[in-house]
Amino acid sequence: MTASSRNSVFYQRFLQKVEAANPTGDIYVVTDNLSSHNSLSTRTWGVLVLAH
């Protein structure tokens, strides 16, 4: 997947696509220190997703 920008919005869209492609299995994500990978909005989004 490509994105026009490397920001939290596009990173979260990417994670949503990964989740949709594998709705029942475990997903492991390894990231680097790009700010969109650990922004407040991404961490908040992750908490909400993991709560389901």
C-alpha cells in the first residue's frame, strides 16, 4: 500500500486494512520510530481497537 503522506491518518488506515485482511488471526506489527507510528492519535486508536 502506498500513501501520499507519512502521517498518523494514513498509518492508521494501513493498520485498518491489515486488520480487515486478517480478521480472526493474530497480527504482529513491528515499527520504527517514525512519529506517525507512536503519535497520540495512533496510540489512542490502538487502545480502542484492542478493546474490541
